[in-house]
Amino acid sequence: MKDERGITMIALALTIVVLSIITAVSIRQITVNNSEAMKEIINETDYQEEMVQDEKDKMDNVIDRYEEDWGLS
């Protein structure tokens, strides 16, 4: 009976170690995937901000040109 308990304890310890490794790998994978997704979102947001700024600059140029033509500035 003591031999059976020893084997059971070793099996339990190995199971805990294996599950801990699987958990660590899973958490790492989730973290890396979320990090990459966040980078993509940030890049897209930066691109959109640049596009908005470009459009604003174009509109400012048009307004300035009309103000000059109409003698408002």
C-alpha cells in the first residue's frame, strides 16, 4: 500500500507540473496575441489621425484661398 501511495504522489506532482506548464504557455500566447492586436489597432488609429489631419490641412488651405479671394484676410 505504501508503494501505491508513492506512485500516486509522483503522478499528482507530475500532473501539477504539466498543467502549470500548459497554463503558462497559454497565458503567454494570449498575451502575445493581444499585444499584436493592440499594435494593429494603434497603427490603424495613427493612420486615421494622419488622414484626418491631412483633410483638415486641405480644408484650411481652401478656406485661406477663399478668404484671400474675397478679401477677408
